[in-house]
Amino acid sequence: MPVLVQFFFAMKIAIAQINCTLGDLSGNAAKILSYAEKAKQQNARLLLTPELSLCAYPPEDLLLREGFYRACAEALQTLAAQIFDISVLVGHPHQQHGRHYNAASLLQNGKVVATYHKHELPNYAVFDEKRYFDSGTDACVFELDGVVFGLNICADVWHKMPAMLAHSAGAEILLVLNASPFSTGKQESRYDAIRERIADTGMSVVYANLVGGQDELVFDGGSFAMDHTGTVTAQSSFFNEDLLLLDISAEGQPRGQNVPLLETDARIYQALCLGVQDYIGKNRFPGVLLGLSGGIDSALTMAIAVDALGADKVRAVMMPSPYTASISIEDSREMVSLLGVRYDEFSILPMFEGFLRTLNDSFKGHEVDATEENLQARIRGTLLMAMSNKFGSLVLTTGNKSEMSVGYATLYGDMAGGLAVLKDVSKMWVYRLSRYRNTMSYVIPERIITRPPSAELRPDQTDQDSLPPYDVLDAIVEYYVEQNRSILDIVALGYSEEVVRRVVRLIRLSEYKRRQSAVGIRITERSYGKDWRYPITVRYEDGF
């Protein structure tokens, strides 16, 4: 006969997995208050919000302005005055005695009753917290309905000491406020870190994460709880706001709904969609424009844009040149029909011929080369930017990480725009995500996926005329850029030394282009954004 295990619940708490807008203090406070009311209606006694939820993350150099701290302090007091019959933990910047902290405060009965200062300040990858904050040193614990809670903030829980201090101060459950950005495999890494803290302290852990896009970063949510054995006992949804309710047992173990993890393809695709949605929405653009080429990069970009914003906010422009294949036009027309977006076709031939006539005397005696190829891209960029100026829509660039790595993109041409959707997506992932998107519904014509990639800037051109196969190129880029491996390390993995050195040289020479590129959505542990800070002017060349 099966043994029935009965749990006696001491209390209910909740996680507000919310999408905050940076600097919108009143709007973020109103959202926190709204979630507090929802949690209260579900009989929750405590609501946990993400790291810096009052102002959103990361505020960057706003944190160098004293007025920003004063505004945050005023907003916190105004919010606290509205909190009754539930306790709320709010993340916020905090100024005290001339020092500045990444803080979390407990709001109860109209007042701020306790404040915790983050101990561990990350200063790697996209994080710059030592530029802005001082480190806290003290534990913060509080008792509610007979349960003692301790606080950590994000990076604290990736280190042993902050959790140990909370445990030594009497905490039974560790509450962690987070603004942890998405990258592939990140949720599994979070689980591993929390299990290490559980092994250190024996405490169960409640982990609240931010959700939403902020410039290049996407926060994926996925808030969760683990019991003292390291078992995930509750899991929130990903890439959307959620209120996760947790029952806390008499033994201090949290339990709640358990949403399954998304597959990798789905995670990346949803991250890109959320990044586009929030960049456009939070910056109040009416919609987006993109140049459609009949190739896979622009096709995937348009699919993401439609899924993120709706077809009514997306406009595609096909700008054929003398070298544009008829199938490129046919496939573009089919795709815009499938997605229902507004579509224009402008031949660039008259403008191209006009430029060549103007430059004829200057170019006399010189062979046709990449100059004429780039000129076509720049004409297209000019047309897109003119439409952007006229209608207010943001231009999405369509280049991928492989191209951005080795400089196969044209300044003031296909690089012209305001958001580079695929900037951190390698070519092989572009193919994989395109196939994934078609499993949701068929929107990318099969021929776009299967035909050899080409910029179509000269007769019979393909990308592989001047680049190694994309599987080889992408592997070298991943090892060198994302994993920071040396040339000799990569060669030892079986790659041609000549090819590796050529790719690395192209990466180095293309830095000046990347500095002028649009911000792009980060999906890996090292994107061409804050993660990558290489000099443009430099004589050193990697030899090892």
C-alpha cells in the first residue's frame, strides 16, 4: 500500500517575475504594487521582486548621478507608504553615508523596515558593478510567521560567504533577487550555483529573476525554488511576466507550479523576439523596416520581427540590383505573403548606374572590385534610412555574428540601422533557428534555407568564394571569441593553422566596423557588445 506523505504549510509567498522599464520609477513602482495586490489576493504573506526592480537593470552611468539616487529613494518611500497586509522585498539603488549600494529593502506596514546591501559585485562580461557600487558586508535576516528568511542579491549566491553569513544569522530560507541575463545554458548554470549554496548551508532557496529586454541584454525570467535537497520544487515560465506562488512547509521547504525548461532552439528564438519587442516598445518606435534580400538572414530577421511585434508593425523592402537572382525576388514575395507584412520593391539599378557615371572619371584605370559591391549595399542603406526618417520606423539590420566577426558587412550599407537582431547569432544557428521557426508554422520558404548563401553583389557570387565553410568559420569564432582560446589551442583541435590565422586576422581587422555597428541582442556568453572590448588601434597580433 503506497505511503501518503502529507505536508503542512506554514505560509504562502510569491515571486513577482516582472518586466521593468529602466528609469520609469513610477511605472515600475506601480507594477510592483499591482503584483503585491495580486499576491495578497492569493493569501501570500511575502512578495519577492527582482534585483533593482524599482529602477530596472542595468542603470549604468545613471548611477553616477546623485539625483538618480534621490529619485529612487523618494520612489521607494512612496511605494512603501502603500504596502499593507503583505511584506514586499524591492531591489533598488541605495545611497548611505556617501556610499552607494545595490540594495534590497523590506517594506512592511507603510515603512522600509530593513535593507540589505549586495556583497559580491560582478565586474566581468556585461557587468560593471564595481564602477558604481560599494560592497556590503552584513547579513540581513527577518522573521515572518515563524519562518526566518535571509537575503542575497544575484552574484552573492554564486559565492559561498554571503549565503553562509545569512545562515549563521539564523536564516532558514534564502531569498535571492536577480537580474541575470539570458545566454545559452544559463538556467542550468543557475541551478548548479544554487545547489552549491544548498550544499553549503542546508537552506532551501527562492530565486526571483527579472524578465524583459534592455538594450543588448535579455532577461529570461525562469524564477524558481529549490528545497534543501537541491530539487527544483517550483519553476516559473520563461520570457514573460509571471506571479509564482509558493507554499512554504512547516519544515521550510517551498513548493509551487513547475513549468518545464524550454529546448535550446526555443529559448534562443524567444530571447530574440523579446529583445526586439522591448527595444521597439520601450523606445516607442511605431514599427520596423528591413531590407529583404531573399537570403536566410533577412528572412529569419523578418520572422522574428513579426512574431515580436505583429505583422502590422513590420515593413519589408526588396531592392534588387542587376545581380539579384529571380528566385530571390520570388522567395521574398512568397514570405511576405505568408507573414502578411507590408512590402515594397525598389530597383537600385538607376541609382547604381548614376553613381558609376559620376565616379567614372575618378575610377578610370581601376578594376572593378569590392568598391562596386559595397556601393550597392550603401544605396540600399540610404533608401532604408530615408524611409526610417520619413515614417519613424527603426531599421533592423540583418547581418549575423559570423559576418560581423570577419567584416563581411558594409559600413553605411547593410550595417545601417538601429538594432542588429542577429548580431550574436552565428550563421549555423541562423539555419537552425530558421528550421525551428518553420516547425511553429511554415513562413520561411524552403529554398531560402537550402540554397547556397550569397550577397548577390556580383555574378554567381557565393559566400564560400572567400570564406571557409560556415561550420568551420563558426567553430573558430566560438573558440576564439566566446571561449577566449588561443590560435594554437584551436589548431590543436584539428583546424588548419592557415585558416585559423586568417580568421583571427579578419576578426582583428574588423574591429573598427563593429564599433560602428548597431546594438545587437546578446544570446551567448560573449557577444560583440559590452563583453568584447578590444582596441581598434593596436600592433599586437595573436601568434599563439
